[in-house]
Amino acid sequence: MSASVGAGHLRPVGIIGVGNMGLAMATRLLGHGVSVAVRDIDPSRERMARALGASVGASPAAATFALITSTAF
């Protein structure tokens, strides 16, 4: 998987916009054990992503910042 950093370590991914394509990507990544943060203008889409295990940022910047600060490079 391209998100791989090393043996058993996956980088978190942020997805801005969880419509048809974004939600499908989030679902697939979460299924592979990748930590996913999302943000969308539609709260119902964010709820669907959260139900799958994604975290939801208060803003696009907050979702991105949470990923950056939680990643050990």
C-alpha cells in the first residue's frame, strides 16, 4: 500500500470532501487499518464517515493539523 512508511506503520490520511468518491476512499483506507480524518460541508456525510471509524475535523485546517501533529516521521 502506498501509505506505508515502514513495516506495520501506516501514515494517517486526510480527506476533504466525503461525497461518493471521498467516502469510498475513506472506507477502503479504514478497512486497511489507516487512520483517516475527514471534513465535508454536509454533516450527514461526516456522520457516515465517523460511523465507519474516521475522525471528523472541525474545519479542513483542523483535520489536516490533527494528521500532521499525530504523525511520527
